[in-house]
Amino acid sequence: MRLRFPAIASLAIAMGACLAALTARAQAYEYQQGFAQPYSDFSGRPRAVAPPRELVAYNGRYAPGTILISTEERRLYFILPGNQAIRYGIGVGRPGFEWSGTRYVAMKREWPSWTPPAQMLHRRPDLPRFMPGGPNNPLGARAMYLGGTLYRIHGSNEPETIGQAVSSGCIRMTNEDVMDLYDRVRVGTRVVVLR
């Protein structure tokens, strides 16, 4: 059987479209499963692969104004009126640092300073004892402190960690997302963390 050039070109186009669709599906699956690896730019530095912030339907039992965190899903939901929520990608505690429970936002800070707690300094004596707020600070652009804990919902200067389990229990967000959430949240907001 002899194929003519137009038939070969059509077959190549169809195969290319099929391959592109399969690649897109594989990348979407990786994001859903939380194990997508960061891509690199031309200098070799990783780029953020955090899932985009999005408005989603919500029919759960938590009231509007609640922050709902699914550590398994690695998503934070800010519940809105009208059966909707804003869904954000997050980084969560690494193995051994997972936790769950109900807390509240006790304090909010813009460009917070960071004083590592004694437990962290015991594990990591190389850490500085204090870091002023700013772009190099690991708490990022905003922090919401969770009452009764050492944990915070905070920004990150390592956006490639969003979607990963690498923190010491804090909830990490991209700086853009934490700034958006910060403006929506007030002191006293209920925070529900599910494992």
C-alpha cells in the first residue's frame, strides 16, 4: 500500500495532536496527585508549579468565612456564601509533622519577621535566631498565626514547594495567594485542618 504525501502529513498531524492531548492529561494527573515536579527556566532555577487559584462549587457543612484545609488534597478552601469557595494550592507538613484540628486566626502580619521556635532550632541549629521581614524571609509576604499552635498560614519564598509535604507543620502558599487570602480573612476566622 502506498501513502501519498497529504495522507502522511494528515497522519503526522493527528499523531501530534494525540500526543499533545496525552501529555496534557498526564500533567493534569500529576497535579491532581500532588507529585508534579517543578519545571526549570533557562537559568536552571525552578519555577512555581502551584495550581491556580480558582472559584469552585462548595456544598459542605462549613459556614462562609471558614478556612478549610485538606492536607491530603493539599488545598485550602476559603468558604464563600452561595455554595462557593476559593480553592488555593498549599504546601503542608512533611511526614511526622502532620496535624489536624480546629483553630482560629489569632493574629495577622504583613511581611512578618521570623524567629524559629526552640524545637526547630534544636533540629536545625544552623538556622538564624531571627530574620527581619522581607522577600528573603521564609514566611513570605503575609502570615496568619493560628491560635494555640506554633503554626501559621504564610507565604513562601520557595513557590516550588507548593503542593509538597515539606514544612514543619505550617501551611505554605504562594505570596500572591497568601496576599489574596489575607485580605479576605479577619482575626478570629475559624480554621479547620483535615488530614
